[in-house]
Amino acid sequence: MDIVTRWPGSSHDQTIFNNSYLKHRIISNAFNKSVVSADSGYKLENYMLTPIRKPISPQDRQFNESHMRRRNMTSNLSPRPTLISSITLRYDALLAVG
């Protein structure tokens, strides 16, 4: 677990994540090609899935719905969802952030 307490509450999750050891570990493939499932406030990266901003097709809408359900499921594991508490590991069980 990567707990960072130096950031004030007004800091954006993307800023905290960008400066976290967790991001470094994901980029260095410490989790065997894990993917982060993040909300639309995050920048799309090759290791980070975000919702499709303007879904057009039924597949786009289905992706966003599945994405939202996955993020909600992992966020609800903690009584107070945070950047770090809503994380699961493995490529087949996406990392959820945000």
C-alpha cells in the first residue's frame, strides 16, 4: 500500500498519484502489466483506463458503464474511499483510482 500524507486535502488525486511510489511501481511493471481504472479527472495513459469522454456507440456506453461499476465496486470496499483505498491488483482485476 502507498500512503501519502503530505498533500493537503485540496490536492487533486492526479497530482498525488503522479508523485506516488505506486505510480513508479506500476510504470516499472511491478504488478505484471496492471492497469489503473481511474475517473475522468485523470490523464489517459497506457497503464490507466479512463471513461470515454464523449461516448458515441453502444460499445462506448457499455465500456463506460462497466468502468463505472468496477470503480464503484472497489471504492465501496472502504468506508471512506480515497486514492489509495480503492485499489485492487492484477491485470484481470483493474486498479481503481479516484
